[in-house]
Amino acid sequence: MKTLVLAAALAATASFASAADKYVLDASHSQVLFSYNHLGFSTTFGMFSGFEGEIMFDAENPAGSSVAVSMPTMSMFTGWEDRETHFMSDDFFGATDEDMISFTSSSIEVIGENTAKITGDLTMNDVTKPVVLDAVLNKSGPYPFGPKQGTPTLGFDATTTLLRSDFELGAFAPAVSDEVTVQISIEALQAE
């Protein structure tokens, strides 16, 4: 009897897993923007690009979906070369070309028709912490033109707030805010 129950559970798991479709991130249309307060005078902005990753998307059961993405730490762009050099120094990331920032979801809570809270592990500066993203599915449909025309495509936006100090990046806080606002926008195309 136990064997029969186990076999049924495994079969159900296999059919559930196959319900999700694999989507690959489009690096040319995916960014992470961040902003923080500088000395109370201004808000400074930056971004990361160069994404790799995939979304396993289950349209019938979005809570059963998952996401895993990564990007090179040194892909950071702030519009000021000296600032980027400082961020990559030992004051902050101490980054090399091999260092990556990654996020892997652990659960998805659907809270509206096209909104969800995505909980997962963010690894940055060799520190892993749980993070919750407030996510919105902007659009799901075929890509409209060009070589990708007709390919099923997803577009998401998400936001969260991080504390730099949680990732051992808290230099100069609180003068430079410990709190960082993060905005994410991604496109992903169904894998062939």
C-alpha cells in the first residue's frame, strides 16, 4: 500500500512539474534598478544588467511557478565611473569578474489577478538572505514581430527594499542610506 501511495505521489508530482513551461530571460530587455539616499541631499540611481536565468511558469497554477536568475556583480552601471570603481572596491563588494548576484525563488503567493509575492534567496557579496518581491505580471502573449515573432513571452515588474548592511555592504551608513529601493523589469521568452 505504501508503495502504491508513493507511486501515485510521484506521478502527481511529475504531472505537476510538466504543467510549467520554461521561459528564458531576454537580457536585452531585463534590468534591475536601485536607488538610495545620498547624505539627505539627493537620490542616487544605478542598475544591473547582463541577466541569465529562467522562469518555470505554470499559467494554470501560478503559485507553482519558479524563477532563478543571476547577473555579474561588475555589470553595475551608475553613470559615474569613479562611483562604480568605489562600489567594486573592498569598501563594498570587493568584486572580481567571476562574482555573481543571484536570486532563486522558494515560494510564490498569488495575491491578485496579476500580482504575487515571490519569496526567495538573494545571494550577494557571498551573503544569502531571504527576500520578498512584490511582482506584477505585465503581459503574457506572443512576441509581436521580428525573428521572435509568435514566441510566447512574459513580462514582469517587481519591487523590494533591501538593507545594504544585511549583505555586509553597509559602508558609510546612515549618511548614505542603508535602505536601497530595488525595481526589476524583465522579459522572458518560452524556451524552444
